Amino acid sequence: MAKKVPSRSKVFLLATKYASQADIPALNALISQYRISRELLLRILLSYLPETLESKSYTSLLKNLASSQNEQSVVYAPIEDEICEGNDEILGKKLHLLPLAWPCTPCDIATDIFSTFLIHRCLRIDESTGLTIEIPTLLDPFIEMYPHLKKWMVSTILPLLRLNYEYYPNNVKYISIRNFDELDARAAIAYLLSRTGKERQINSSPYVGRDLKGLVGPMLCAGTRKMRQNRLKSCQSQFTFVESILSVPSSNQLYMQWEEAFLWIFGQAEASWKTAVDAIEGWDGPDDYDLGCYDIESPFTEDEKLFLKRRYIRTAIATAYAISKESRDALMGIHRILVRILSLIDMHTIPSLESSCIDLKPVKQLDKDNLSQFSVINLKNLMNDENPMTKLTDFSINFLHASLVSSALCDRLECSINVNYAATLALQKDEYLQISFFNKLMLLLQNKSKSGDEFFIRVRNELLWLRSWGVKQHSNEKCIGSGLGILGQLSEEFIETEFLKVLLSNGCYNLAQTLYETSKNQLISRDTLCEVVLAAARGQYDRATNANISRGALKKCNDILKTFSITLSQSTQYQKMQKLLQLTCEIEPYRLVFKKGEPLKPAILCIHEDPILILGKILEQNPNSYKKIAEFIDMAKKMVQAGLIKNKEGHQVHQSEIYDEDLVVAKSRVIAMCIDAALFEDDFETAYFYVKTYLKATTGSALVEDVDSKTITRTQTASSTDKMNNWLWRAALQAGKYRGNGKATNLNITFDTRGRNQEISHLEKRMDCISLAIELAPKETLLEILNVYRRCEEELDSLLQQNIEEKMRSCDINDQKMPGGFVSTPSKQDSYSSSNPSKIEEPISLFDLSRAGMMRAQSGLSALSILKGIPKSNSLINSEKQPEMTYESDESGVETLTEQKRVRKRDQLKNVAVGGLATGVGWLIGAPLPRENLNDK
């Protein structure tokens, strides 16, 4: 009996059943016995063969299908119902078979049903199971048969396998093959390199170059991004390709894909400069890729390879400028980039960064003409293909190296800047910007006193190199114009001047003297040297916290002046500074406090509105210091010589006439202060001595011994005299008003060496002081002074009366005790009464005479003219004949007359006062000196 032949539909159902059950042997048998359409069979396998099935279990089946692709299927058994092949589509719909082509299948592979099946099968395995590791087993037997399948395997599957299973297992967010294949070049590169450089444990990581070679290289060299573009066109997808920001001369889409890789490296310069450095150092460019065991012919010609290599080198140069990190490590990374660039183009090597900073060699092939080709705008558009700064030339490489060394030198000075900013300073040629940066450098060099002379010599050489990049330093000519470096707009003299300030602030006085004073080459002018040195000395003086010249800032000030004493010897400011230091040393031993708990700061002497008042505070805070009046006068003189005395507008005095006048006034003020201080401490005798010694020395025609009469006019002399007297007459008046705390309250009289009691002597001295005050005081104050004088006169009258009564009482007691004494007789009483001048008559008051004389003198011009016509010299008065009288005291102290008439003791004292009054008042009213007052009969 013949075997029943199955129908065509049943055969397809059996194939579907065997495929869904993964019964590969049965499926092989079925295929070998019955004629089945290849496409329909592949669709059945695609639709029903489980994706979890190991690829190696059915690759033999696929090999058989692939080998018989061009042959007619052999059917060993007939089929019961012959159905035309046009019904396969109807049958496929009934079986819900998947089409071989997936959405957006590339046009160039859609015509090959077997390769289309393989790719679609890989996509379903990945989407269903994520077992991308099974795909190579499925594809490897067929990649040599289908070149486009091989490219897809290398550009898509190989990078994903390495990323997920070899390089960063379990650390990458999963993405399906279909989604990855739909990414544009930028997104695909970003995904593949998403973990690159993130797990860095050391400064240099070899994994960045590995990722570029093993992930990006295979993806781009196979050119499947171009295939994807064709695929997008075929399926009318809305995906758009992101064009590069850079226009390239070739229309080849691969250029744009590689440009995205270059842009990723360039972007890492800002995000992670270490990754950017490792990328350039570990990757040679587009021609450096790792395809594993797959061999694909390069899609580029030799010219295209050269173009991409140059573009890669441009990217490396741009990356060096784009690294914004300001650190020593970043600069070392840029140096590694530069070394890598030179190795790629087989140029001469450069020394290490440290050696370049030490040698400071002139930059080769660099001049102003070449530098004019560059601009700051180029630094803002580094990836532009027309940018001359990234163009591969000796000049661009040398400029990058010079900018790198400049940044390294600044980093050595603890003022880190990136290479981009260094290039900006050199190209922008902004003097203000360069001065601002230079001042920052100088500020960082202020506190380097422990570094030593070698350090500062090196710093000076580096600063001068930064100005010109050594282009002109090898010649003997002095750079007068601008330089090429980052400090090129600053003159050499300016740099030398500021560096001198740094040396002085750090105490390198000998080095400063060697460079700028004793050197054969005059680096800065003598005037500038004097100005800088004096400013530095004054700055140290202002910073001093105490007046001790043996330590601290004051010592530095003195050392600076001593070091440059030869240059400064003719400077007026130098002489003033010397006087100021001497003054400070003289004030230092004294206690002087302006605020509680704060010691004297020497700067107060310079900023005080009236420094003479400081001497007054010293007198107040230091008991008995008034006894050193000569020292205080000398200190006041030094204040004037140091220029501390200011005029009404607050400016220092420079005119010699006003300077001499200030000397006079300062001396007078100190004398007055010492007198007041002595009176405050109840030392009237010292005060009286100062009045008699110093005040009289300043009166008359010789105003002050320090003033040169040949250079001062009469008006100036009168002005200085008024200012001087304004202080002196007040001091004399205060001395005249002084009563003291030791006034006697009993009748016991103590006689001095001249036989007069202390109270009378004290009053005489007071009246002497008042007489001197009358001589010096202005007219409007005479009435007040005369009132004081009248009160002193009244006190003197009272004391004289008490003195006489005490003498009489003492004589009566002695007469009664004497043997043979008798009761007072009338003759004896007459004798006492005749010896008592107070009982004879009362003379007119001296005050009344003085006041009447003044009123008469001021009554009119006629009276003044008459009075002024009378001779004023004492010699004329003294030449007239006067009654000759002598006043003596006997052993008991009783006053007697040795000539024809007796002179009262009171009149004799008045004569003394009248002499002073005549000197003080007479010159004002033009009155003649009075004759000696004789006692009226």
C-alpha cells in the first residue's frame, strides 16, 4: 500500500511545530523530504524558533540553507495538493509569520533574504533575551559570505559586546541593538564612552585609549552610520543626522562621524581634562582601531587618512588650549599632549617642562609678524578648520609651547593660570590687563623673605622672560618697545622698579643694592631708585608697631636708608626720614599712650594734625620729664626738620622762610609746655627758671638763634614774633598766677639767703614773670595782666606790713628782756613811728599810674606823637642827676638811710616793678621810661 502524501499546508504546519519545539533534527528531516520555499522557511524559523535556543544548535541548519541558496530545493516526496507559490503569502498570514525585513531595513541588504534573516534574528535574540553574547556564534559562520553582515557585526555587535561583557560589565545602562543602531554618531559615541575615564585610580589611565580603539574605532571604520542613513531614507524615518559644527572639505559622511569623535575628546578638556589627555596620549587617531579577529579594509584613501590625521592633531592642539584647569598637573598633561603631537608628526622633541622653566631659552621662529596672524577670537573658536592657532606649523607649536612655559612659570610663583589665559595675555596686548596680572604676581612675592637671594634672582629672570619670551634677551640691546610674552606691554624699567619694591619688602637689601645701585648696567634711573627706596622706607616706618629701632619694621626702615645712603645722600626726603627716625628714637624711652592698652605707633607722628601736641602728652604722662626741656626743644626742632608740621591746608611746609618760622614757633610752644608741666607738678622754681632763661632769650631783636636774619624780611620777623610770643606770654602769665600748695598759715617767718622771707621772694618772682608777660602780650590782653599784677602788689603790701609789725613786736620783747630796759618812752615810740613808712603817707597805686598812662596815651594821635617824640633809651634817663641813696639793713633787719633821705622799702619794690612795666607797656604807648620813684617828703 502506498504511503499517504501530506498536503502542503500540513508540511508547513509541521515545520512550524518543529521550529516552535526547537526540534532541529526533525526540522532538518522535513526540509530534506519536502520542497519548501526558502523565504517561507526562514520566516518560520524567525517567527517560531525560540530566541533562547543556543545558536550553535541550529547553525548547521542555516549553513545548509545558505549553501543551497542558489539551487532548487530537492523534494523527495510529492505533496498532495499542489498550491502555487503565490499562496505562500496567504499561508504566512494565516500562520502569523514575521517578515524577514525589520522596520527601517537598509536598502543594500534588504535584497538578500538570508543576511536579512540573520540580522533580524540577532535583533530578536537581543530584544527577547539580551543575550548579545550568542550573536557572534550565530553570525561568525556567515560573515565571510556576506561583507555587509561583517561590517554590521564589527560596527554594531563588537562594540556592544566589548562594552557590556569585557570592558565595563554590569556598569553600563543596557540599550538594545536596534536602539543603538538607530543612534547618530554623536549619541553612539557618547553611549560607548559613557564609562570611559570614570573609574580612574591613577593620574594616567590606559583605558581611555583602549576604549577609543576598541569601541569607537570599530563602529566608525565599518561605516554603518552611512548604512543607517540609507536605511532611514528607505523607511522615511524622521530621524535626522546631527551635522558637525565644523565644515570639512570632503562630502564623505565618514568625516562627519570621525569629527564627532574629535569633538568628544575636545569636550573632555573641560569636563575631565585627565580623560582628554589620556585620549590623545593613548590613541593615534582614526587609523588606530582594534577590530579583534575581524579584518575589514579601510574605507579611506591615503589622502583621506592624512586629512583625518591632521584633523586629529588640530583637535589635540585645540584640547591643549581648552584645558581650563589651573594646576601643575594640568600643565603637565598639556605638556604630554604637546609631546604626543610632536611624536605623531615626527618633529623634534621638546625638553621637559621643568627644564624649560629653568633654561628659559628664546622661543624659536617667533616674531611680531607671525604673532599678528593670531587673535583672541581664534581662542574662542578652536575647532574651526581655518584656525591658524591649531594649524600644524612650527609657529603654532612654538606658540603653544611658549604659552605652556609661561603658565608653568606663573605656577612656580604660586599664581596658577591656564594656557588659554596665558595665550590671551600675549595676544590681547592689553596693558591694563597685564599690569593687573603683574601686580598679582608681585603681591604673591611679598612674603618670601626666607627664600634667599637665589630665589629672587631666578624670579627676576623669569619675569623678564615672561615679557619677551627670550626673543631679544640674547642680544645686548635693551628692549625698549613691547615684548612678545604675556607681560609684553610692560616696560623693562617698570618690571625692574616693581621687582626692586619686592626685594625691599623681603629684606633683600644687599641684592637690591647689587642690582640697582652698584651694577655697571643702570637698570633704572637714579631718580626712580631714590623714589622707590624712600617709599619703601616710609612704608616700613608706617607699618611699625613700636618705636624700637633695633627690631621690627623700624629696623627695616633704618636698614633700607643705610643700604642706599650713597644714592640718597643728596635727597631732601632722605634727610627728613633721618630726622624722623632720630625723633622716634628720642620719643621711645617715654611712656606715651593714646588709647588704653595700645602702645605708641610711630605712624601717629606723621598723621597727627599737630605733632607738637604729642610732646605735650609726653609731658603729661611722664612725671618730671619737663626737667629735660633741652631734649624736648630738640625733638620739636626735629619735627619741623622731618616735615611733620603742616600748614593750615594740611600740607607739609617746603618754603625755607615758613620752615624757619615753624622752628621758632615750635620751640616757643615746647618752652610754654614745659613751664605749664612744671607748674602742674608744683615746681615753681623750675618754671621760674625757664621763664627767666628761655623767655628772655627769645625777646628783643634777636628772636631765635636758629633763624637767619639775612633771609627773613621785617614782616616775616614780626609775624614769627607774634606767633612765638603768643605761647610765651601765656606761659609767663601762668607762672605769675601760680600760688602753690605750700602757702604759710602761721606767723613764723623763714628767711632766705638774701634775708627776705620765702613768700615775699615768691611774690617777687611772680611779679617778675608778670612783667615779662606784659612785655610779650598783645595790647588787648594788657588789662587782664595788669589786674593780676595789682593783686600781686596788694599781696606784697600785706606781707610787708606783716613783716614790719613782726619786727616791731620782736624788738619790744627784746627790750623788755634786756637788763636796764624801761617802759616805752614817747621818744622811742616816735622813733618807731618815724621808721614806719605806712604811717607817713599812702603813695598812689602803680596800677592806677599805669592805667592812667595808657588811657592818656590812647586819647588821640596828637598825644601819641608827643609821647613818641620823647627819647626812649634808658641811658638818657639814667644820665640825669638823681639823688644818691643807698638802702641797707642792720643786723636786726631794720631799714635805714645812709644818705640825706630815707627810701621806703615799698617804693624800692615798686621801682623794680615799674622797670618791668615800662619795658612791657612803654613800647606800646610810646611813653618814656620812668625815673626812679623817690619817697615824697
